[in-house]
Amino acid sequence: MSEPDLRRVTATDAALELIKDLVSQNGPVLFHQSGGCCDGSSPMCYGQGDFLTGDSDVWLGSIGDAPFYISRPQFEYWRHTQLIIDVVSGRGGMFSLENGSGRRFLTRSRLFTDEEAALLQ
């Protein structure tokens, strides 16, 4: 039996490819899961240093060497889910680096099983 995947954030191959493209064009990047204001609930990609994180943000992990954050209140709602960052056709978030590429990041999710949730605590 395989080990459970307890990462709080993962990425599809398509997302990892887009991250690699964005890094080659812009340098190191980071992600912040949007809380639903101007850009809905899209994962937003920024150049490192262009978006400042603080005590109100939770680091979920890294995807493609890019740190991934979410606001603490939103984390409380999503703490029982694994975020899976994918890519689909369309326009990215207004301030997200993939905007204008014809592709955009999309957050999919799955609930951790009861056993996985117990291991996370």
C-alpha cells in the first residue's frame, strides 16, 4: 500500500510547466491563494518580492520550487483539503504573472481522508 500524500498543496504537470515558463521569464515566483475578491478564488502567481507575506499568511508548501501561501482565515476553512494547482485555457488573474498567456492557474481540491487528517495533526 502506498504512503498517503499529505502535502497541503500539489501541482499537475501542466502547472509545473507553466511555473517553469514564468520563472524563466520573470525570475523566482511565489503563489498566494486568492480569497475571492477581484480575481475570484484563483491562485495568484507573483514575482518573489512583488507580494509581501506576513503573520496573517500560512505557508502550505512549494510547487515547482515556488512557495505557496494562503491567508490564515481561509486556511481555517480549507485545512481539511489538499489544494491541487492545475492549468486551464483562459485569462489569468488581473495581477497574476500568467495573465495574457492564454492559460491560467486553477485550484482543484480533495478532502483529506479521516486517516490523513489525523496524521496531519
